[in-house]
Amino acid sequence: MDIKKIVAEMTLEEKAGLCSGADFWHTKAVERLGVEPITMSDGPHGLRRQEEAGDHLGMGGSVPAVCFPAGCATAASFDEALVYELGQELGKECRAEGVNVLLGPAVNIKRSPLCGRNFEYYSEDPYLASRMAAAYIKGVQSRGVGTSLKHFLANNQEHRRMSGSSEMDERTLREIYLAAFEEAVKEGRPWTVMCSYNRINGTYAAQNRKFLTDVLRNEWGFDGFVVSDWGAVNDRPADLEAGLDLEMPSSFGHNDARIVEAVKAGRLSEKTLDQAVERILGVARKCREAERTEPYDKEAAHRLARRMAGECMVLLKNEGVLPLSKNRKTAFIGEFAAHPRYQGGGSSHINAFQTESAWELADKTCVTYAKGCSIKEDKTDEALLKEAVLAAKEAETAVVFAGLPDSYESEGYDRVHMRLPENQNELIRAVCEANPNTVVVLHNGSPVEMPWADQVKGILEAYLGGQAVGGAVLDVLYGEVNPSGHLAETFPLKLEDNPSYLYYRGEGDTVEYREGIFVGYRYYDKKKMDVLFPFGHGLSYTDFAFSNLKISAERIRDTDVLTVSVDIKNTGSRSGKAVAQLYVAPPQGEIIRPVRELKGFEKVELEAGESRTARFTLSGRAFSFYDTAAGRFRAPSGRYGIEIGLSSRDIRQQCQVELEESETPHTRVGMDTIFLDILRRPAAVPMVREMVAKMDVADAGNGESMGEGTTEMLEALLGYMPLHALVSFSGGKIGFDDIEEFIEKLNGSGIF
């Protein structure tokens, strides 16, 4: 396909038409020039392939497909290889169904547990989210199927998502919300990126040139096309000018006509239109090169879904009650044991070709079942509760299957609280009273409060584990699979503890991100707040020891690469997988920074007694913050901690590295500059002493010369004084000419 030639032969109307969908899921064809349509389908954790009609909200039917664990679960795996394998499998299924572009992954930051779409998103941490996304993208695209990284940008709530404006400062954007996309774009190289509905600092994402062109293309090198979220277009010519190439779904010709009119009137450059067409044709060419169907084994994919779900589950608590014995009587209690909730609602809702429950697959000779309560209404049924209590009393161990009903989590609206239905809490408390050996299995897409956490012996977070979650839960409960998942988000004690709690819904169409960079564990760790379970937490049926932490150098420049290694040993009696998490702890000074930030992780499988070395590499970016004044990421000179742990609150090994910044921002001293900012440059201290020696503090009631004081004394006495104040406090010995001469000397010294 000669793209330049095709564009040159297209009419203005054909070019405008190619920039919007033919229907809900296809781009337009230009048959006379051999341009074939691109077929898209919702994801990200399965294929929601709809036939000719479509709705994008999950209300209409779709072809039977394999429902894999949702993003909330796969991120908890901390396993890039596993996510890559998921991507490959999804790519194979797309090929089998004739789908060219799968709409995913979704990497928006989990700012609050209330976001209705959190089950689809990866993490509160941008580094983890970006690594998961890059692996997913590479996996899908390795099969010749494109991805659509979404939702760019700052789509962190469903409330007023089509009109609201996410308001935040540049540092917060760069360090948290853009960072989740950045590595995914640079390393994953997605074929397409999907813009979000919302505005960012007042400008709709679809017409935000700063992000669609300046950042995404010019800074990050993205070379695919940008597609709108379905219905996110507001002003089509302005969107094109900003960098939005494809509008989805069809506008039935209305916006095509607006594009033609804008070009003819000179309000839109035809060159801009041509660029968009070329990008769309570039992806169409990739689709054609890979356009052949392949057979797809759904049964094999179901087995993969079960294995994946087991790898993703997080053992939150275990007081010796797990794994269960197959020879001892166990009661499964709760409707989710028989009918598990395994996915969320909305555009990612999969028509699973097969499902399985823990009760369906359980050994009925040793396992009994009681419904306990209804998941359709939050109302206690005394008969069901009595039946559950009796089952718990007659068993050696009681396992309560709890979680959030379908109506609690979905695209389109947010949660209103962080609680489980009260009838489930009542059920858990009653079962605990009947049987002290109680385990809770949770089916939910985001954190929940657990008022009974101290009463139960074990808690297994299954998240929304896909269609095979029932079998996977059995695998983990009975020890066939050693749990190795770790939380990709913090579980706070209560909703009010969340840093965005006061501002989450915003006022009208304005949502201020007043917590700034302090999202999730960055906030809780800085505040030293108690949490229910910290970021990165996850238990195993074995134990791991960390030792021999090494770094490649004790002193580095910000242009160097630091290599880190640590030995991990399985000190338990069975094989298992450890997730070594590397955090960088920046110096705490004038720049307000988190206590620590995740900058690396590696999942290591070890047999009992086996040791292996985990290795990491850190570039200068790992030590950096975004300096808004300098307009770039900087790693200031200082001592940085290198920490290895099993969560942000469980650090096992640590050391320090001295970092030197190679290029400090250029500043100028002026009349309003305070002495503290000058004295921070050691080379300037002698000049300051010379200047203040002209002052005699006796004039101010002190009998000593300031010129003889230490740097610390100078800082204490003069620190917050601007230079122009010397005129008033020098007893007439220093004038404005003296200060201007001093300023000129400082600025000419090369120190600043």
C-alpha cells in the first residue's frame, strides 16, 4: 500500500470520511483505491466482538469469548511475562474473529477506590501500570493485532466523565497521570491511542493539542493514530487540528461535512487532514499485512485463564488456616461460591463461553454449601443466615465467598461508598462466631472496607478473576497453587482516609486534584497512616529471605545507569514465587517528595531452599521529579535510598547511593532573592560574608560581627531576608548600588 499515492488520489470528501467510523466498530472503506475497513472491538480482558449492531456499553450481545482476569487482577500478578502471554492469547482470539484492533489496555490511575471503572485499570502507581500496559501491548501486537491504549488522559472517575474537567498542576500530570502512559507508548508502541471524554485543565482531551500532539507525538514519538472514545468528539475540525485522527463511532456524515466545510473555508489546513488520513492508512496497512484468521482453542484458553487467575490472587491474611486439607470438612458459604462474580460491567463485559464456580468443582464428600444471603438485595434473610451458621458449626473450616454485586461496579457511574453490602458483613460476623477457622474469599474490582478483618483467620483477594476464577480459587485454597499476587493498590481502613476523599466528585464540572502527586501509598506512607493492607502486600505459603543487596556504584551522576542486585532465598518447605519490589527513597528536603516510589519489580520462582539473584537497572529518571520551573524531569544531587521489599511497608534490604546532578537549572539572583537561596550554594558563602561584614549588628543590639559567623548562623539570622532589605537593616552602611554590585558579582560568578 503506497499511502502517499492513495492520499494524493483521494477526494476531499473521501479523506474527511475516512476520519470517522462507518458504523460502531468499523472504519470506512475506499473501494476504488483498495482501502479496506479496520475492525475494532472492545477489550481489555477479553474480546467483546459485536456483529453489525453495537452499543459500546455492554448492553448488547457479543460473540462467545474467553473472559480472562480483569486489569485489577492481572496487575496484582506483578508479572510482565504473564501479562505478555495474556496479550498473545487475546491477539490469537482477535485473529480468529477477524478483529484488527483491540481496545485496551486501560491504564488510568486509581485515584480513589470509588471510580466505577477501577476493575479495568491497573494500579495507583504509574510505574507498575505502565509496565503492565507495555507487556500487554507487545503481547497482543505480536499476533498482528493492534491495541488502543486508553483513556488518554486523566479519566479517573465516571461521574460527569463526558463534561468534567480534571484540574491539576503540571508536576502531578507528569509524575502520575502522564507517567502511566509514557512508558507504555515508548516501549509498547501501540498502534493506536484512545483519548478520553473529559477535559484536562479546561480543554477536552479530544481537542487538547498539548497532550495529543506536543506530548504524545513530539515528546514520546507515537506514530499511530489517535481515536476518540466512543462519542468523545465535541468540535470535529478543532479535534483534527489538535491531533485526533479518527472519530468513533459513525457521525452519519455530519462531522465529515464539517471537516470539508472547514477545509474549504480555510479554517482547517488540508495538510492536517492529510496527516490524519496517512496515520489511519498506516494502521490499515498493518492490519492488511496480518489479515488472516487462525483457529482458536477456547478450551485451552480457558485453562490459561484458570492458571492466570491463580497467579493473580492476593493472600491478604493467613493465620495458619490455609491451605485447606482435602480430607477435612469444609463449608462453602455465600452465593459467590456457586455463582462467582468474575468481571465488571460496561464496555468490557465479555460473553463468556464457559464459566465455573468453586462449589461446582468442589469435592462434595468433604465440602458443603450454604447460600447465606442474597447478592441481589442488601437484606438479611434469617433462614439463610441460620442455615449458614449451622453449616459453619458442622465444618472444621468455613469459607465465606463475599464481594461486590454487579450493580456496585460498572462503567458509567461511580461507587458511593467502599463498603460491602451489610448483609454480607453480618454473614461473615455470624460465621466467625460459629467457627473460629473462617476464611473470606473476596470477589471485587476495587478495595472494600473489612470491619471483620481481625475476626477471620484468612482473607484471599480473588478480584474479578475471569471465567475460570472458581477453579482457580480452589487451586489456591487447597494449595495446588501457591499464591503470589501482591496488591497493586492500597486498601485503606476506610474511605475517608483516601487522599482524594474531600475532592473526588468535584463541584459541578470541575474536579480539582488537590492531593497532587500524593496518590495511594505515596500519601499513606508520607503521612505514616495505618492502612488495612499496604501497596505491594501479598502473602505466600512459603517464606522468602533477602540478602546481599549490591549496587554497581556508591556515587553516580544522573546520566549514569545504576545496577542493583539482591539475593532471594526460599526458606520455606514448598516452591513459591517472590515479588522483589525496588523502591527509590529520595532525599527529604525543600522539594516535597514521597517517602519512596516503586521503580522496579521482578517475580522470581524458587523451589524450597533455592536462591536466585534479582537484578534491576535504574536510569536517572528513577530518581527524578518534574521541575515545573525548568520544564523537565530532574534528579537533584543528594543521597537516595535503594530499598528492596515485599510491600511499601515491608522493606527487607536497603542501602544508599550518592547522586550528582549534571545540569542544575540556571537561576538569576535579584533584589527579591532571599539569603537562604544564595547560601545553599557553598561557593557563594565567602561573597555573602564579605557583603554582610559591612553590617555591624551592634546597630541592631547585638555586639558581634555577622561577618564572623558560621554559614549556619548566617542562614539563621539572614535566611528569609531578601537582598533589598539590607538597606534597612545595615544601619545605612549598605545602599542599593552596593546590592546591585553584589547581585552582578553573584550572577557573573557562574555559581547560579
